[in-house]
Amino acid sequence: MPKQLPKETPASASARTALSADWLNPSAFENLLQLDGSKGQTLCQLTESGSVLGVWLPEKEELFYPAWQLTLSNEPVPVLAELLSLLRGSYGVAEGERTSGWEEIEWLTAKNALLGGRSPSMMLATDPELVLEVARQYFSSWSADASW
């Protein structure tokens, strides 16, 4: 049974707007990625395969993309696909259910004690392997904490 989302409030809408203020619309994100359509690369394919994270913004009625998931050379952070797979898996933030992206964002942007009080999204640029290891500790079947 899908989880029921909390009722929207002015405070939650305001927080969502503030958090997503610098995220990119699909066109801008696709331009950064410099995808080669002749090789069958599309942003839709990357999003659906879990190679990048698109987050649904209801007020704009489309997915938006945080830039922190890209390297300085505008490629998805190498560990991102595995990280998203863990977050979306049976032991992840939505227990294997389809999400709007906000469930992943909640974990990715929250301060984490195992990352020295920094958020996983902040640490992706400097220590992506550590972020992946922390996610494994939280969201793997063998983890005693495998329930977010």
C-alpha cells in the first residue's frame, strides 16, 4: 500500500520552494549534461534508469534536477546510480515504492552524523565513496539500521 503524504501546508510549500530554488529545469539540466541524442541518451532515460535524480515540483508540474548530483565536468557523480538504487530499494527511504524524488531529497539533504554533521548532497562532490558507504550502512539488508 503506498504511503500517504502529509497534507500540504504553507510552511511545507515554502520549504520546498526554498530548497529547490537553484535546481535546474529539464532543459537546463540536459544542456549541462551535453547528452548525445544520436547515441540514444536522453534525460528521460537517465532519470528512469536511476542514473540521475529528478524531483517532482507540483507547482511547476515537472521534474527539476539538483546540480549537486553532477561532477565539475557535468557528468553524474559516479556513485549516484548505486546510491539512488539503495535509497529506492526495499530497505530504502520509501521501502521500494515509487517516489516523487522528495523521499530521496530528505535523506540526501539532511545533516548526517556519520558524515561529520554534513549532508550527503554536500559530500558527493568531495567524498562520494563515503556517502555511498554511509547509505549502505543505512539501507542494506544486512544493516541493523535498515529502516529509515
